[in-house]
Amino acid sequence: MNISRRLGILVIFAVPAIIGGGIIYAIFGNYVPVFVYEILLLLVAGGFASK
């Protein structure tokens, strides 16, 4: 997998990070669940990009 494909995967995961982070904050009203969500999303994106 070349570098442009890896960067594309990470860009695609940026949309759920921004939108999902806002939704998680609206539900819980705290930043701790947002950080947990972002870390889990980062791990999943890293798993996809490392293939």
C-alpha cells in the first residue's frame, strides 16, 4: 500500500472523528468520552493504514 492510499484512509477517518466527537460530547457533556472515542478511532484507523 502506497503513502497516498494511507493518507487517504486517515483523511476518511477524520470525518467521523469530527462529527462523532461532537455527537459524543452532546450526549455525555464531557470531554473524557470524546477522548476515549478519538483514541479508539485512531487505533482503528491505524489498523487500516498499517495493512
